Amino acid sequence: MATICHDTKNQLTTHAAKGRNNQTKGFIKMAKIEGAVIIDQERCKGCDLCVAACPTNVLELKNKEVNDRGYHFAYAVRPADCIGCSSCAIVCPDGCIEVYRITSK
Ligand code: SF4
Ligand code: SF4
């Protein structure tokens, strides 16, 4: 399965334009980028690579549950800390992770 990283280009453009309008006295208001991960837990083999790759400790393996293949699968234990960097999706050998990026004020 292909890794997908969705940048919301229209929102980025909109916020970039707002940032220019908000330049006052040398300060630029920056858009905040948040991420959201979707993990195909049935395909996950619990290798832990995504957990190790995440810079903000969003991911963990379920240590008391297994998927249909018998693996402890990855899940987002702290989803609000995701910054949408895609490191987890890049390192996953089986392409189980999709990352979405959202910009907000
Ligand atoms: S996108 Fe980055 S911050 Fe979010 S879960 Fe993956 S590695 Fe962690
Ligand atoms: S890197 Fe992929 S296969 Fe390995 S634990 Fe994470 S989601 Fe599962």
C-alpha cells in the first residue's frame, strides 16, 4: 500500500496569505501544522519501527491486544501530539500508515 502524505495546499496558501496580512511590527503569525495518522492495524506486524521513529512519542504497540495475524499492532496513544512529519509512514516496511497534515491558525 502506498504511503500517502496529504498536504492541504489550499489551506497552506490561504494561511500564507493571511500571514502576510498579519505582519505587524516585524512579527509574522505562523500557521500551526497538526498531523493525523491512520494505521491499518490488521496489516501491522508489530515491528516497532514506527514507534521508534516518531519524534513526539505519539505511537505505541498494543501490549494486551493482537490483530488477526497475532501481532501486537501499533496505535496512536497520544494523537494530539502528532506534527504530521510522516517519519512513521516512511519507515513502516509494509506501508500500513497514512499521514494527513492539517493547518490551523
Ligand atoms: S506523522 Fe510524525 S509525529 Fe505523527 S505519528 Fe507519525 S512520526 Fe509521529
Ligand atoms: S512500522 Fe508498520 S508494521 Fe511496524 S509496527 Fe509500525 S505500523 Fe506496524
